[in-house]
Amino acid sequence: MATSISAERHLLGADFALIANSHHPALGALSTEDAVALARLLREHRDRLRGMVHANRRARRGKGEPRAAAGHDPALLRRKQVFAAALKRVNARIEALHGEARRAYHAAALKDALARKRAAGSHHPGGGDSAGAGMRAKSSGKRRTVKDPRSIGSISQAGRNAQARRDA
């Protein structure tokens, strides 16, 4: 469940200064080194609170070292959740920063590879002589019948004459 900044400030008190940079816009202004240092600090506080919650839970069950503060402390659990949420935000910012750097690195590597490929030239042999005027005709094995040029169209003319006789 998300916690508002005012609720975090009320819950943490003086420790709010530790997570103040984990909120936007301060988070967006952090450099990669600052974000990693903040994540380390938040992780230490979250782990310390997680250990305290775990020890209290064991003490309530009678398995751990009994302490005076072994009662159920929901505020301690909420404090741990606030630090965990802050760490999650900072980790997302670190991942975004690393993603930008990773994309820039890969884009440069791809451009370099393309330049090397274009400079290398083709390793395939040439296609040889081109066709020029096109393909040469291949002689057919079929028998060619030579028709008298004067008789071309005589069949269609005979059809027209026969139709004219039927119509008249």
C-alpha cells in the first residue's frame, strides 16, 4: 500500500531526511553514484528494521530472546515498509539510468558494426557479363507448319459469309 509523503514524515520524524531524496523531483536530479549511495543507505536501514521486526516476532512466539519491546509494534513494521518503498523507487531510478547508458553503448556498437560492414566490401564474386539485349531465344523442337499468307483470315471470312446467308 502506498504511503503519502506527509504520512512518511509523521512516521519517520527526523529519519525522513534519509528518504527525502527518494521522492521526485529530487530523485530525478540524482546522479548514478548518488543514487547507488542512497540505495545502499536505504538498504541498511530497511535491513536493520527488518531484523528488529523479525526479532520481535520471534520474542512474541517465545522462540527468541525476550525483550521489553517485544510487543506488537505496527509502527516499526510501517517504518520498514516506508524504507522498502523508498528503496524500490531508488532502484527503479538506478535501473533507468543504467538502461540509458546501456542503450547508448549498444547504439554506438551497432553504428560501429555497420560502418565496418560497409567498409569491408562484398566477399561474393561478381555476376559476370550482363545480358545486354536480353535472353537468346531457344529453338523449339516442335514442327512448324507454314501457312499460305493469302489464306490467313479465310476461316473467319467464311464464318461471316455463312452468318450473312442465314440472316438473309
